[in-house]
Amino acid sequence: MATIFAASESSVQIDGEAVDGVRSIEYRHQQVRTNVFALGSAERVGLTSGPQTVEGRMRVASTSTKLNALTGETMFQITAQLRHGATLMTVTFDECVLLEKSFDMSVGGHGEALYSFSATRVREEIPQP
């Protein structure tokens, strides 16, 4: 059965400070994998794991004062509390660095900032009852 989280019940914090107006958060965790083959065989006999990367994006209505204040190589932590009723998952991004900031505002709408970041690691924690 799928776990569903509601944006209206979820929250995001930067270094423990709530970020207002978060419209979306998305991330990708990739790890390099290499197949290992036995001599004279076409079948894989093992797998080795290499470097990993974590990249994400957060869209915020208008702008985030906290994220706009980050400059250079300033590291920060993002914690997302994803909720739906009693269901909870905490996603923590450690040692983040801001990669890109962009802003978009269209006629009849409101401004939205898009913040791209890279993290050393991502941890997904689901409390066990």
C-alpha cells in the first residue's frame, strides 16, 4: 500500500527555522554502481558501489529570507517533516550547499523562487509504532 503525504500538513525547516510558503520540495539520490563479472562468464556475480550524490530543489512562494541570506560555501541543513494524519516521515539533508537561485513571476500570479541545493547525504526516517 502506498504512503501518501499531504503538503498542507507537512513542513520544512532550514537549520531549525521554519520556511514559510514552501510550494514543493523534490530530491534525487544517486549512487554509482558497477557490475562485477566472473572470468569467462557473461552473468553478473557481484556489484560494487561507488560515490553518491544528493541534489534537490525547493520552490517557495515569493522568497525565503533564510535561503536568500546564504552566500558562498555556507553549509546548512534542511529538515522536511512529511505528514498525513498519523503518518510521519522525516527527511533530513545534511551539509547542504546552495547551487542556484531563480525567481519567476507571471501575470495574474505571484512570485516563486526556486532554490537548488546539493547535500552530502539524505536520511529518511519513519518512526516505528
